[in-house]
Amino acid sequence: MSLSERQAKAQEAVRTAPTLGVAIDVQFSLYVLGQDRHMDEIYGCIDFLKNSGTFLRSKNFCTRLRGDAGAVFETLRQAFLRFGPAEGHVTIDMTASANSPSTR
């Protein structure tokens, strides 16, 4: 499946994610390993994230997401499952905060 097809499927999955009613803020990094063209996968994932509806901002070597937990966790799931080689290794480093009073 092409990168653009995977991005479209990931977008659709986030759009149809259940609403859980819990506000969440996530910072994460995606590491695609064991592939010659790993940066293509990473940039493709970043494009998906920026159009996911949960993107807050890019930081140095990581991305911040914010929104309903259903959509945010589906965004993370899609990032992990759809980008990188199926036979390779993909790692995510993530920190999440739910219901933080500092965002109110």
C-alpha cells in the first residue's frame, strides 16, 4: 500500500474514533528502524499527524497532540501501525497527561 493510501486510511480511522469525553495531551516520538528510506516514513507520518485534527505542535524531535482521548489514542495507534516497514521495527516514546488543570 502506498504512503498516501496509508495516510488516507489513518485519517479516516481518526475521524471515526469514538468520543470518550476525556481531554488528553500527549507528547511522543516515532522511531522507524531497519529501513533504508526511514525518513520518508517519518515525514509521511508527520504529514498525517498535522492533518489528524489532534496535532498541537511540533517540538524538537517529538510531536504534541491534544484532544479527546478517543481521537488522540487512535492517532497514536495509526502512527504506530501504518508507518514503517511491516517486517521492520517501529518504536514510540510517549508521555500522556489526562484532565490536566493547566490546560483550562
